[in-house]
Amino acid sequence: MFDAGRRDFLGLAAIGSALAALGTALAGVLRLPKPAVLPGPMRVYKLGDPAQFAVGSVVKMDAEQLYLFRDERGFHAISSVCTHLGCIVAHSEREGFACPCHGSKFDTQGKVTGGPAPTGLAWLEVSLSPDGQLQVNGETEVSRGTRFQVG
Ligand code: FES
């Protein structure tokens, strides 16, 4: 009599476990069609009239996570996102860039000079939008040293 109750309990437990496993598998299958990482919004930033940026200026753009530079050769933009774990780097004209999180250092061109950062800071594409505004494409890297000249 005791054995029969125990067998019933074990049978119910086995069925319950099987249903739980089936439910988990089904939940996994339902997740499959959706990508695990969704594409973010396009990161193209319009920065306004190029004439507002004087030659020799450096502008930190917090929302866009970049520094915009204008020198006698043109415009260039360097990402302010540290390539180690994504902290925002600080810029100093003489020393380059420094990350406050784990101490990575980058020269004035964004090349790694110290710390755990695996690669240099990205140089981002600068161009002119059809309506004449300076724009930076946060999705497109250009080679270090590339300048964009306005008309
Ligand atoms: S996030 Fe910049 S050094 Fe770690």
C-alpha cells in the first residue's frame, strides 16, 4: 500500500519534470526567431554650420560621445568611448586622452599608449549633409589622420 502511493508520487513527479522540461524547450524555441541583439538607431549626428567651429577648436560632444576637432587641414572626429570597457575618455591638448576608469591612455591621435585598452580610439567619418550641416557618422570608422575639408 505504501509502495503504490510512492509509485504514484514518483510517476506524477516524472510527468511534472517532463512537462517543465518541455515548457522550457518550447520557450527557447519561441525565442529563436528573434535576434538576441537588436540593431540600434543609426548614429549619424548633424552638428550644424561648419563655420561655427573655429580653426584650432576642440569640442567635446557628450550626447554624441565624440570629440570634434578642426585644424588647418580640416575636421576630424574621434570617439570618446574607451575601447576597454566603454567609459568616456577625457581630452587634454598636450597629453591626448585618458580614461578615468582603469587608466588607459591614448596619444593626441587616439593611439593607445598605456593601460588595458586593446585598441586606439576610433576616428569617425565626418562629412557634409545635403542641407549643408557638418555631420559625423558614428557607425563608420575612417583611418587615423583622415581630415574632412569643407568646400
Ligand atoms: S574603460 Fe577605459 S580603461 Fe577601462
